[in-house]
Amino acid sequence: METRAAAIAITGGAGGIGSSLVRRLRTSGRRAVSLDLRPCPEATESYQLDISEESAVAMAFQRLDALAGLVCIAGTNMRGRVEELPWEDWRRVMAVNARGAMLAIKHASPRLEEGGSIVLVSSVSAHIGTDGYTAYHASKGAVLGLMRAASGEFAPRSIRVNAVSPGWVDTPFTDRALDETPDGEAVRAQAADAHILGRMAYPGEIAEAIAFLLSDEASFITGTELIADGGYLRKR
Amino acid sequence: MRGSGELAVAAITGAAGGIGRDVARAFANAGYNTALLDRNLPCLPEATQGISTAVDLTRPGEVAAAFDRIGCEFGKLDALVNLAGINHCSPVSRMDADDWDRMMDTNVGSMFLTAKHGIPLLERSVGPAIVNMASVSGHVASPDYPAYVATKAAVESFTIALSQEVGPRGIRVNAVAPGWVNAGFTDHAKSESEDPARLDEAARDAHLLGRMAEPSEVAAAVLWLCSSGASFVTGQTLFVDGGFMRKH
């Protein structure tokens, strides 16, 4: 399945989904480079940076060798309804989730080998709206738009660009979001029921979907969104 | 691939077709026993364990009998792959109602019948999955193929409905939507076309990747959706279209 020697760069490699993907790739003999605010000890190389800062992103990618793939997972969340959300919070979410993905693609581009693969992590949040997650919903919609646009741009180099959209995933990111929600425990209790499969995803299941799109098994898949949500969107 | 000790079993309809042969081979290579179903008696891929049955998938009695045989032979089913499909070139204004029915029965009705008779066997598996063959044609109309367009849209709606029904029992249901595939089905469409050369060029232009899919690329996606790697994917359509939808 995995035949390339070149590395995979992963933004948000230290997070729940990211570290799971790093382990998945390392297990199958791939080199995985993490770009994250926090270190990722399991990665082949780990760069600590803010993915929304262009100079830092540019510097990190300049130090890398050829890449077989880029995965953009780094994301953040700020609660607030439209009328209450501070401009700075809106910009922070957009900077990490949307600009960060754009910057990673921009600076990974010279390193990406022909036939490579880019995977952006969006969310079912791109398709729905929930009170208080204004910026997150908007940013994940932007990620899908970026994916579609980039798929055309990179097609002449036979580089595929796709997105994976999870529903609820059992990660520290989800724990933090629920901690900040007034009725967090009630929401968690309902989360399982919100999926056709009756549970949240394990991070490893999202990592598997990303690994599939990175692999040559997905050689004719580009410009599309793989929704790995256990039937969350279908149940609404 | 499925990570379990005992041999997995896959039933594949339309297994004698251009995509079907590659799907059958992919499942056999991944270690599945295969039950190949088709109007024409499909040949088992080399070095394959399994059975091969000639069946009219639009006849309830024949479908029931075919799945009875799968039950007797293997005792369970891990993957049900519905590929059987036909095409018919006619605008609505000249459409023969019998041709319309034949399209609906073959392209969608067959999936209903195989699900109906396959589900009891799928319930005996750990991590069972159904994959239905949809098409970009369910989203983008081709002028002379209204029946095909309608059946392929119906496949996706049926996939969503079935995923709801059997999800609580642990059965995942998804669809794969290819663009143009370099297989006999496309050759047949070309033979019906007034200008096959232009059709070839259109096929190249239609995809971001500048070519049609090889059947093996569609087979790889079908196999993945049935694997444990796709354990949180259900009710979805996976486009294996080289960017066809993105270009439209």
C-alpha cells in the first residue's frame, strides 16, 4: 500500500488525530514530520511553530526534503455567537484553520513530489450550524473551498487534493470544547446518539481515512470530501 | 485486510462486467472468499476460493436462491458489493416505459433485493459493509441518458436510507461514484454514440486528472470502504472521479 520513501508533513501532528496519524504512518514504515505548537515525540521530525505565521511555516518547509504528502489537521476553536464573538477571536480561528492550511499548501508545494497527495481536515461543521461555533463553522467551510480550488491547481502535477470531514471524535480537542460548553456533559451524552453508528469516532478511524487518501489506492480520487462521521450528517 | 483470522466473504453483483472483474480480483487478492453474481456466469479470478452464480438480479426468487446458496456455502457475508448496472440511450420524449422499468429494476431494484436477502448473512459478520455503485451521473445530467441519471441518483438516496436502517446493527452502507471508467460499459456507450472520437476527447477533458479511471482504481475504493479502515464511514458517497465533479 505504502510504496514511497518521501515523508508526509502533518500540521497539528501533536493533537489527537494528528498523533494517531503519525503512529499509523510510522507503523507502515513512513516518515512523518509534525508541525505543531507542541512537540510530537513520535514523529520523525517535529517542528514547533504557529501554523498561522507565514515566516515560521516557510522556514520549516525550507528545511524539509521531498514530500509525498501534506496533511493539514491543525485547528482551533473559539466560542461565541455572531453578536458576541470578538473580532480577534474570529480572526484567530480563521488564521489557524483556513490561513494555516493555505500557508502549509503554499510552502509545501515546492517540496511535493509528482503523484503526491494533500489531505485537509474539514468537519461536518462545514455543513451544519450550531449556536456559538460561528467562526469554527465558517472556517471549516473555507477549508472545503480551499480544497476544491487547490485540486484544480495541483492536478497538472498529478498531486491529488482531498478533504476528510469527521463528526465527533474522541480527542482532547473535543474534551476542551465540551469543557467550555455550559451544558457540556449533556452534549457529550447526546453525542453518541447523534451518529448512526451510535458512538463518537476513535482518532485512529480518522487517521485511517486520511491514510487511505494519502495512499496510491486513492489514485483517482481528487477534489472530493470523504465524510467519516459515522452517519452524523445523515441522522439529522 | 480485515484483521480477523477466519476468511472473509464478499458477494459481488455484476462481477462479469468491466469493473466487476477488477473488483472480484481485488477482493480475492485481499483474501476474501467471493460469491460472484451476474446475468452472465462470471469466471472466478485465478487462485480464488468461492462460487460463481448466473442470476437475474431483477427476479426476487433467483436473488433469494443465490443468497441461500451463499448462506449454505459460507454461513455469513462480510461484504455485499452491488455493481450490476445497465445503460440505455434515449431522451425522455422517446423513452419506452418498459426500458425505463428495466433500468430501474436492474440498477436500483437489484440493490434492494440483494440487501433484503443479504442482510441476515451480513448480521453474522464482524464489521460488515455494503457498497453500491453510484456515478457522477447521479449529479450531472448527460442529455441522452435520463434513465441512467435517475437510477444513479436513486442509488445514492437508497444508500442513505439503508445506512439508517442497518447502522444500529453495525452494518455500514456506502456508495462509490466514478466518473468515466476505462471499461466495457464505456465502450458500449461509445458504440451507441454518433461521434465516438469526440466522446474519447470529452472523457479526457472531463476530469482534472486528464484521463478516465482504470477499473482497478474503482476496485481499490470499493475494497477500502469494506475494510476496517473505513469503520466510521457510513451513509456516504465516495467520488472516485479524478476531479470530474470539481470540473463541473
